[in-house]
Amino acid sequence: MSTTRTKKKVGPVAFVAAGPGDPELVTLRAAALLSAADVIVADIDAMALAQEFVGPEARLIAAVDSKGLPLDHAGRAKLVVDAARDGLQTVRLLSGDPVLDGSLAVEAAALRKAKVGFEVAPGVSIATGIPAYAGFGLTGRRSREVHIVSATDPDIDWAPLARDRVTVVVLDGADAAPNVAKALMAAGRAPETPLVVTRGGTTVEQRSIVATLDDIAVVAKTAKQAGPGLLVIGEVVTQRDRLAWFEVKPLFGWRVLVPRTQDRSDDLLDRLVRLGAIPVEVPTISVEPPRTPQQMDRAVHGLVSGRFEWIGFTSVNAVRAVREKLEQYGLDARSFAGLKVAAVGQDTAEALVQFGVKPDLVPEGDQSTQALLEEWPAYDELIDPINRVFLPRADIATETLAAGLNELGWEVEDVTAYRTVRAAPPPAETREAIKSGGFDAVLFTSSSTVRNLVGIAGKPHTTTVVACIGPQTAKTAEEHGLRVDVLAEEPTHISLVEALAAHGDELRQAAEESGEGTWRPSRRRAAARRKAT
């Protein structure tokens, strides 16, 4: 009796190019492949990008050996072949531009030899993507040819690259710029030919050095930058005067400290990045349930049974605490039927809407408890069947709102819905940066973030721009000896970031008018230290 062996089906394989650095430049096809993969084999330089897309059940494998060093092409190909032969949908994520540097051809050949099929999802090329972010194209009125060379090639013939009409793109040429400039001038290229060295291209870490062939050695030494990057030489570099858009963002390169509560402020962080900033989060507060939940249980029971006329929310955390308590009992937004709802702040109102509750009262203009009190109607026994108000709040909240409502004739049940606990101190290097002026700005989104940041890490340096979300937060900052530079027009994350961006623009314009050039608070502090030394 013979048995037939079923051959295991080989899983699909895709090569995906990571591109120049910005994860938003990944193509739609690449994003789909990464999200659907069972296994992603990624270059170490592309691991952060892989983590943006990897599915919850997928395996992410770094293409390194036991010592953490990059595997050779054969070792990387073996990881991919093994995963594919296990029937898994596999993505090989290559850093940079593998079509341009030749790594794709080598690894694809290894898969072809192993009889494993594949597809390719090329990304935005380094040769075009980085110049686009640096503010220029690769051809112009006089420059009609583009030559791409590698700085690691010892046999480059520089003579054909010495003509004015040629734009020279040098891969990995950042650190080699002075030597490349010397070789081109020796071949006959004009010393005044402009060039640009760009490191960290397409990311908020992007830094460009503009010089000429003649002075790049001095300019590069003064800039004190090192590491991989792209070198572009030719008259096209002068297009930066008209086309620069990325490095001129109002907060470009600013390191912005974001003390946060338990909740991650994704909208705030995203807006900072879009404005060119490098946000650094520091947890300052942990939001936890009250130690004795019985008071909250009774209040929520009263909410459902109709004991209250109003419920007032002063924070997103209060909305979350009530929502979680209702869901604990199997209830939902319908429990608010017949109840009047007040909210302070757009973020709080939006949290209610997401729960399915449209607030009846949100103060216009100043979003504070005082503004809410000014618009809250007084109790009228002829039109208000019930005189009770439910105020879920933090354990450290002030009594201002409750006292004001009592004066308006309301009976208030002021209930601790959650408590705030100070977080552990940040790492030593972060604390040192905070105290020494290593951050350009700090964004305070509540009074408690002020108190807790100062408590766990110390006061920000005097050169650090302090931005506050509202008057009460600003008052707390001033009470802690901080100078408030920026105050949001409305107490929302959007308004806070926009106010900081406007301030950054003003500082940039003032610096340019005074001849300082591009200026950031931390750079000015560093310059002052160097001058003092």
C-alpha cells in the first residue's frame, strides 16, 4: 500500500522598500503587504517602520545575527525562504532604496535560486525623495543630466561629472563631501558650484548643510554633523530659495516636551510632527479608580434612577470614569435620557459625543469652570423638577464649581470619580535635558501636569518656551516659578499646538531679521554656553 505525500504550499513573499525615512511615504501596496504579513523580516534600520504596520499576530524578525550585527545577503534570504516554506505570508522589508543600491537584486536572485516566487513593492526613491524634502529638484534650466554614484566606489571617473549641466547625486556621500568636492574640482568643476548635504532626510531629524565645492570642508567642520546622508551637487541646489518647504516649518527641529497623563495624546503628537517638531513624551500622571468606589456606585445608580437634573463634566477622565462604570453594569449612553449635560472644554465635549451623548451646555469663549458657572442657569423650583447636580471629578480637583452651583441654588453631589497618582521620574538624561535647556518647548495640558513634572523632573530651564492650555494651567505654572510664553486661545490640544507654532514663527522671523538665521531656544542656549566657555 503506497501513501501520497502532500507537498506543503509555499507562502507568498514580497520585497518592500522602506524608502527614505518618513513612514507616511510608504506606498499603499507596501502598507497593505506589511499589514497582512504573517512574518516580516526587516533590516535593523527599518524596524521602527515595520512596527508601524505589523499585525498583532504577526512575527517581526530583525535581520541580524546573535550578536546583533546585520546578516549577509545569504542569511537574510534564508530567513525569508524558511518562513515562506512554512506556508507563511512573508514580507522582506529592506531599508532605504534597495532598487538603487542593488540589494534587491542580490536577495531576489537567492529566492529565485531557491524556487520561491516573490513580488516587489518599490518605495519612494532616496535619490528623488530626499531632494524633494530638501527643497529642490534634480534638473533645472542648465542642469539636464543626473548622475548617481556611490561614495564607496573607489573607481569613479570624475571627469564626466565635472560639466556644469550635470547634477551629481552621491549615495552615502554626507561624510565624504569634502573629498568628493576636492575630486570634482580637480576634474575641472567650478569651485563655486553649490552643493547640499542632507542627513535624516524626510524625517523631523532632517538637517541640510548648504555650501560650495570650495568651502564645504570648512562649513562641514563648523556644522559638526556626522553620519549617513545624501550629497547633491549642481546648480539645482539654488532652487531651495524658492522650493524649500520642509525645513522651514514653524517648529522644525524643535524638541518639544509633552508631559502627559495616562492617555496618549495622539492628536497633539501628530500635529507637532506635521509642524516639524520632535515630540518627547514624559508620563507624569497615572489615572486610577477611587480607593472607595461605593460613592461612585451610588451616584451612577442615582443617575439611572433619575435623582439628578444635571451632570457636569470638567475633564475627559471624568467622562471615561462614568462611561466605564455604566458599562460595568451593562448600561450605555441611554442612561443619560432626560438628564441635562454640561461640559468644559472641546476635548471633554468630544469624548461625550463619542459615547453618544450630546452636551446641552458648553461655555462659549473661555473654557473654564468659571465660564461654565457664568452660563449655568440658577435653580428654579417652578421649571426644575429636581435640584441635584452630579459632579464626577478627580480627587485633587478644586471646589470652585461645586461652591458656585450651591450659590445658584443647586444641591451638588461632588463625587471622586478617579484619582491621579504621580508617575515615576523619567530617565536621568531626560531630567538633565529638562533642567539644562535641552528642550525647546514644553506643553502643559493641565495644572496637574505642571505640578507633577516639576515634582518628578524639576523645573524646565528658563530658555525653554512654556506653553499652557488655559488660564488655570498658566496660573499653576507661574506659581511654580515658570514664565508662560504661550497661552492657547481655546483649551484644546489643537489650539495649544497652533499657538506654539505661531510663537515659533515669530521667533524665526525675529532671528532672521537680526541676522541670527534659523533659531531655536535650545540652540541659543548651547551657543551661549559655548560663548561663555
